[in-house]
Amino acid sequence: NRSLIGNARLMGWLQPKNQFFFTQKGQIGGLVALKAAYENKSPFHPYIEFEAKTKGWVAGTPYLNDKVSVRFGIQSTF
């Protein structure tokens, strides 16, 4: 009873150019994330997540510039 579970996120947005409050121009941004978790009989499942974003503000992400990140961890569902 082992399986690989995956999910993906794709986001797109238009926000003020260079984060300026009074600008009249917009700036297109985007984010893509892929996550794979290995489910087994244990309540704890290891996972790996890849995320890439363009310049701009995204809720839950502290980086304002372009960023590529990889995360490894353990998740559990109760």
C-alpha cells in the first residue's frame, strides 16, 4: 500500500509595476509549484516541492524578486 500523490499550483496576476503605489502601469507575474508526497502505511509521509515565481508579491512567500526553491519535509494527515 504505497503510492505517490502529487499536486500542482499555477498562479497568474497583474500588479502595479515595480510595486509603486501611484503607477499607471501594470506588471504581469506568475508562480508554478509542483509537490509529490510518498504515502505509505505510516502516518508520516515524506514530500518534495518545487516552486518558481516571477518578480512580485505573493501571499505566503517572503521573496519579492524572482525565486526558485525546493523544499523537502514530512507531512501527516490527522
